[in-house]
Amino acid sequence: MFGLKGDWSLEVKDRYFTLQDYCGAEPRWCTGCGDHGILAAVHRVCRDSQIRPEKTVAVSGIGCSSRLPHYMNTYGFHGLHGRALPVACGIKSRRPDLDVWVATGDGDCFSIGAAHWIHAMRYNMDLTLLVFDNGIYGLTKKQTSPTTPMDVPTNTHPSGALLPPLNPLTVTLGVTNISFVAQIVDWNAVLRHEVIKKAHEHKGTSFVRIIQRCPVYVEAIGKRLQNEPARLKLLTHEKGIQLDDGVKNMFPNRAEHDPSDLAAARALAQDEEVLPLGILYHNPDAPRYETMSSVGLEMSVDEKLAGMNEALDHFAI
Amino acid sequence: MSNQRISGDTKYLFKRDRTWWVKLSVPRPLRGVLGYDLRRSLHTQDIEAARRARWEAIEEFRAKIEKLRAEQSGEVAEAPAATVSDPDRTRPAKDGIRRVDQHIVEIVSDSGEGAQKCGQILGLVSGKMGNGVWTVEIIPAEIQPPARERQGASGIRVRMGSKKITNMGNEADMVVAFNEQVLYSRIDNGAYRKGTIVLLESMWAEDPDERIRKQYQEALADFHAQGLIVHELPIQKECLKLVNDPRRGKNMFVLGMLCRIYHRDTDKAKIEIAKTFKKKGDKVIKINHDLFDAGYAFARDNLDYEFEIPAAEKDRLKSAVVINGNTAAGLGVMAAGIELVSMYPITPATSASHYLAEDFHLTGGFVHQAEDEIAAIGFAIGASYAGKTACTITSGPGMALKTEMIGLAVMAEIPLVIIDVQRGSPSTGLPTKVEQGDLLASLYGAPGDSPKIVIAAATISECFHFVVMARKLAESFRTPVILLTDANLATGVQPIERPDVSEEWFAAPLDQSAWDENVAPYDWDEATGLSDRPIPGMRGGEYILTGLAHNRHSKIAYDSASNQEGMNMRSRKLTTLAATMKPPEVHGDPTGDLLIVGWGSTLGAIEEAVDLARLQGKKVSTLHLRFLSPLEPGLKKIFSGFKKVMTIEINYSDDPDAPMINKENRRISQLALMLRAHTLIDIDCWSKVPGHPLQPGAIGRVIDARLAEIEGASSCSA
Ligand SMILES: Cc1ncc(C[n+]2csc(CCOP(=O)(O)OP(=O)(O)O)c2C)c(N)n1
Ligand code: SF4
Ligand SMILES: [Mg+2]
């Protein structure tokens, strides 16, 4: 909490929040959609950390995934397609006391919002950024997204995407001043929870790419990965996540990876055949923009009046 | 009537707008001081009375000329007053100070020679001496245009007066030109008249390049032929005595010259010079002070021009600050208690943020330079949603990018101040030049119905106060407010009454008290459309803001009734605001032949032209609108008091005389279009996109032409 002027632990003792306290409207996602599990993980992490619902803001863009705020019983901002990050950063800029979550999709974040993605990573404000990457535009009914594999037909590219998919991890790991980069699959509840919990605890922008199943439009993408566990590589480390053997054994392909090692993280991300799961990179000390943008927050009215007059003096005759 | 011939003796007499005037030509050598001729109105329409009255004036004119001639030494008789290309021919200063009411001076140079800095300091010093001032920057669109090119002209106009000055005025009285080519672009703009004094750098006469020497000589002859009074001055040569590269520094020499010519306070000038070069260290300040002193001494020893512009403005203003419109807007942001300005650089808006970057910390604020304009407004919207007052500052192309976000702010009722410093359009347009082209886009630019408050500042003072008002309106009406200013206001420097900032101007502190759970986040009042909003941190107020159609509970609602209700409520807020307003005040008589309607930065020029016309007995008045959405009430009634109503604007309309244009297909200017729809009155317009502010002289000619039409029409029907 260094540098933050929040007071968010003040009331926690006399209020205990249950999962129900974070649940909003009934989710309207399709049956079997990976979004349900991610939402459950978010509710649990909120409950476990006992964050105050009124101090929590879930921000999103537009897409299936961006419906998430409606399913929270906190404050929420369901804004424009691609623009969740600028709004979330703006909220955090002068309200570092608020706990800000961002839910966005592969189209929302990696396509229309790509500029904001790069820059938000660099601002490194304290946000928990969950990218629901289903490899497709869900809400608008099956158009190619930047991460759609070439062999998956879509309504805009019936014979498959024309170009190889964008690798969001290498892009993110290439941005200056990143502080937390992780990847998970929606269908492993323990991994999901551990990583989102760590992401939330981290002070800085925690980028979590969630490989999310959309059984309605691109069932093959999820199925393939579920059937070929060797294509996934679980990363564990004392500085990253540590899982029970029971969970670990679900991943035949595993590695110890120190998340403070950026070069190693980049090498793992580069591998297009095997998807690393867990925390790729973590730097708790990267500068956070909100510590700069929140200057002057506690100035009194008298101080401001004096400052105003000083400013006018600069132009006085 | 005005064309009717008068037979008989009209010596020294001429008629203007039915009134007789007297004039006497001034001998050539004295024109630099007295102008082309001496003239004044005889205040009579009767030729006999004029014939009798003229002699007194003629005698007075002759005495004035004789006095000046006596003061001047005999040797000046034929040569232009101060051709000092040859230093040996310089003459000592004369004690001929001329008192003038106002003077317009321009400094033009190649880009990078610092003419603007020179003029800005001259303007600042004049303002600080208590003179009325208005400056207009002459900016080439390119950063590094080629040297000695007409289109590369960079510079500044400074209009100084005894009283308040509200606009750039007509032709300049004096111009300092660093080369002869840049002068041409200003001549093409009609910036000068016969008798304008030109102080021209003479180094080009000896340039090693024959082509340049030739250009220079040709231009010189041309300027003389056009009636400009040219004095060639060895500015470069003089500066070389102090510095190796006078391209940097010449401007301070010229500033010294002008401070001598206009009797400016040299201490004040030196303070401003020191401020300008503060970051470069004492050595640089010293050399610039030396250049200033050298220029001052040079003008004293070599030029006969000395003007005094008494400072009456200081009596009018209790205490003043001298600022341009962008600084005013920046100070307004601070005085409004706005905490965050989120922006992306764009001319001519950026300097407001430059200013804030210097001083915003004094009131605890922060400037966020975003990755683009969409992010800039998104960031501001985020802060505002979280209960912090925020503002975004931009210009036309940036407004275009922000459109979707503005629609979101309207839909979700997020308070926000958006300042649009308008520039030439469309597309990248004329980045540095003035236009009033964003009016309709501001009102109607977003998809669907997107009612919001739009106001326009007409003065530099309003650039300040309207930000304070915009912040209050945004919060009271839970809506974005667009404040339109423009490139003319942005860079125009003027002394304004120092605002007496009060703590009520500041936004209320962040409210984190609990919210009554029974009150919906959009608890629209049926009668007004207004509602209070919960702020994150308020317990019990949790809601999900959405840009989708929603009901009072901020729940997504696709049903017809909810959609209609939301639309009604958002629109009703504007009606509520309009109901609180009084009809605007007409400048001039409330009835008459012609009413000019304007908005934004044209106020000063329009009122100056209208005042002059009224002095001449013409029945013209003007109305200047500050609120564009909603419009102020009572317009139809006001308009019905005039035979003709027309807008004057700096945006595009078809010239009525252009090929194929007729009354039906003519595309008219933006305010005219709005007012016609609003009042169903046949409102005419005169609008131009010259890339510079409108001048009172041009507006005066429009007034005359329209009055003649009205007179013609009524005499036909009579
Ligand atoms: C400016 C704009 N362009 C396009 C759209 C239409 N649109 C809505 S969501 C979406 C894509 C969503 O895909 P993704 O971000 O991957 O989210 P998903 O639905 O897959 O979760 C598009 C193109 C829009 N709402 N706004
Ligand atoms: S369309 Fe796909 S992503 Fe959207 S809710 Fe259904 S399954 Fe989920
Ligand atoms: Mg998607």
C-alpha cells in the first residue's frame, strides 16, 4: 500500500462479506461458456480479500466478456468497445483508494483497444486486467479476432484467418515498465483462482490472459487444448504460484520458472507450440502512474485558494 | 442619395455615409508621422454648412504640418524620413513625440527568428503598463518552412491602445520585417495600407546571391509603388556587433527598437526578457538585454518615430492580469477546482496544457498526456465517474475522435468539461488558424440524439470564467459541457480584470457518505430530468454504469418505454437549463434595420464595426450568443425587431454570387442554419474562412452593403 492514501481496511472488521455480497445479476452467458468460471474466481478472490463492494469498480469494454460488471454487486462501468483501459486508468488516477478490475476480450483489448493495452501496461497503474481470450468475436457472432487460429473458419474469413494469430504474451512482455504477466486456461479452477488472486494482490497492472472457451462459435479451440495437455506448460516457482501435487499432475508438462527473469519469460512466451500457464513475469517494484497522477489529493481549500492567487500573480501587472 | 452629384465648390471636402468630411494631404516627408492625410468629420450633411466649416479645420491641419516641418531639419525635406542603410547618414533623434490613441504594429520574419516572442513581450509590457492590447500570431503551418518564402511568414500583430482593445483591428500602422519576401504574404492578406511604415532589414541589399539582391530591389520598388513608407535598417549589421549569429537575438534588438518607438517601459521589458531566458542562464539573459539596449539606442539615434499611447486601461481595470485565451482557460480550470486535465497534443489547444503543466500543482491538479484523444477523454470520464472533476482540451480533429466518448458521457450522464479550441477545418485543415467550424459537430456530431450543453467564449476573460461555469453546469446537469474557443482567443494576449477567485468556484469535495439504497442511480425527476449520482465509495450506491439503453436503475433495458424515457429525460435537462436563462442583451438599439448575430471570438470586431456604424447614424445592432445548446430564450422576439437579421461567422457558406448558387440551394453558415430552424425567420449570413480573425473594416463593409440592400428593397416597395 506504499504511496497510496486509501483507507480501505477501516471498516472491514465489523463487516464480513460473503460470496453473495459480490454477486450481481444472473449471468447471461451461454451454457458451457468459460466466462462463468472466471466470474466465479473473481467473486471468490473478492470474498477472500474482503474488499468492500462500494470501493470496488469493475470496468469493461463491449463484448460477451465485457458483461462481467453487470454480474458484480460492486460499482461498475460498462463503457465502449475497446476503451475499458483508459476509463479504468482515469478512475485509478485520482482515486487510488478504489480497487479496480478490468474485464476485456481479445477483440476489445488486442484489436480496437490495442493502443490502450500497450500504454496501460506502461502506465502500470494498480489494476487487475483480465483478458477473456476466446479467439473470436463472440458478441457480434463469430468474426475473426487477432488471436483466431488460421484453421478456424469465421464469418469474416470462412476459409480461416489470413494471417497467423497475434501473440499477446510476447507483445505484453515487450512493453516497457510491465510488472505482472500471467496466462491461464478458464477450465482449471485451482490455477485460475491462484493466478487471479496473485494478480489482484500485485500492486501494478496485472495482465492475465485467460484462454477462454466459447463452445458456441469456436468449440475446437478449447477442445484441442483440453485434448492435448502436452501443449500446455505449467510454470511454478516460490516467487510465482505453488500448487498441490494433485493439481500439478493434471499438467504433464511443467517447469520451474522464476518470474523475476524477464528474458526467460520472453523465451517461454515465444514458443508458439507450448502455451505457458502461470505467472511469467512479476516485478513488484515497477513505478506506478497513480502515485504520480494523484499528487495534490489532500490539498485543503485554503491551500488551493492560495495556489490560485499565486498562479494569477504570475500574470499580474 | 449618396451617389447624387454635388455641383460647385467641394475643395478639401468629401462625403462619407452622407456626412461631409474635410481632408488635407500631408507632404510626403511627413507622412511617416502624420499619415497620408489629415481628416475629420464636419458632422453635417448640409453642403453649405460644410463649405463654411472646412476652413477652421484646414487651418488647424496646416498649423500641425508647419509645426512638424519646423521641428524637422531641412535636410530631410525630400528623402524618406530615416533611410539609414548608410550609418553615416543617420540623424539625431527629434523631439516629435506623437500621441496616438492606438497603433497596430506587426513583426514578421522567417520561422525561427523569434518575431513572435518579440511581439508577445511588447504586448505583455504594454498590458502591464496599463494599455489595452490584443495580439494575433501569424504562424506558418510548417515548423521549418524554407527561408525567405512568402508562405513561410511567421510573426505577430500587436494592437496597442489607450483603452480596451478587443480585436486585431484593420491595417497595421507599422511593421518590422526581417526580409522583404515575408512581407508579401501579409500584403496579400491586406494587412497594410498606404502609409504603413515599414522598417525593413537591409542586409539583403548586399547579399552575395545576386538573385536575392535583385528580389530585394524589386520588392523595394514595389513597396514604394504601393504607398508603403519603407525605411531600410541595418539590423543584422548592428546585431553582429554583439553576437555572431543574429538569427537568434535580432528579435530582442527589434524589441528594443519598438520599446523606444512606442515609449514602452524598458524595466518591464527587461524583466520579461529575463523570464523568457530564465532556463538558459544569466549569460543568455545578459546578451539579450544588451541586444535590447542596442536596439533601443539605435532607434533613438536613427529613427524619428516616437509614439505615445496613453494608458487609460489601467483606470478601468481594478487590477489586471495579462494573459492569452489558452492561459485563461488553464487558469479557469484551476479556479473551477478541476483536478485532472487529460489531453493529447493538438494545435492550437496544446498551450493551455503547457501552461497547466507549469502551474497546475498550485491547486493540486494533474495533466495527463494520454496516448490519443480517445484515451484522453476516456481517462477524464473515468476520473469524473469516480467523483473527481475532469476536463479534456482539444481541437477539431481531436473532437472527431472523442465523439463516441462524448456520446457515452451523454448517455450515462457523466459530468465533463470539454474545451475545443477550434482551428481551420476539415481534416487537418489549418492547424494554426482560426475558424468557427465545430459548432454543428459539437451539437449534432454524435450518433443519435445526444443532447449536451454547448457554450462559446467570446472574450479572453470568458475563456477563464466559462470554464468555471462549465464545471458547475456539468455537475448540476450531470452532462458533458463543450466550451468552444478558437485559435484567435487562444493566442490573443489581453489585460483582463484579475478574477477574484472564490472558494465556491471550486468543485465540492468528494462525497463518500452512504447512499440511500432506495434511490435509483438515475432517479430522474419527471419535471426536470435531473438526478443525483452515486459515486464509487458511497456505500449502498453500487450500480453498473452502461452506455447501453438503460432504465432508472442503470439496468440494460431494450424495451421501448425505457428507451423513450431515457431519451426524454436527457433532453429535458436542456429545457430545464433554458428555463433558467434570460434573453440575451442586444448591443445597440433593440430595434432597427439590421441585427448582426455572432458567437465566439468575433465579438470584439463585430462590436467595433457596429459601434462605428452607429456613430454614423446607421440603424444596426448586434447580438452575441454565449449559449448554443440550449439556445438562450427570446431570440425570435428580438429578431422580429429588425428588418433584417444576419449572422457573421468564421465558417463556410456558399457565396450568394457563386455559380449556380441561389437562395434555395445555398449552403449557409452554421449558426444561421441553427437559428433559421429555431426561429423560422429568414436569417441571412455572411461568413468567410480566411484563416485569420475577422476585421472590423470588413464587417463594416458588410453592414453597409446589407443596409443598402434593405434601403433598396424598402424604396422599391414604397
Ligand atoms: C466502435 C464499435 N465498433 C464495433 C462494435 C461492435 N462490437 C461489439 S463487441 C465486438 C467484438 C467483441 O469481441 P471480443 O472483444 O473478443 O469479446 P467477446 O464477445 O468475444 O467476449 C464488436 C466488434 C462496437 N460495439 N463498437
Ligand atoms: S458466444 Fe461464446 S463467448 Fe459469448 S457467451 Fe456464448 S459461449 Fe461465451
Ligand atoms: Mg473474444
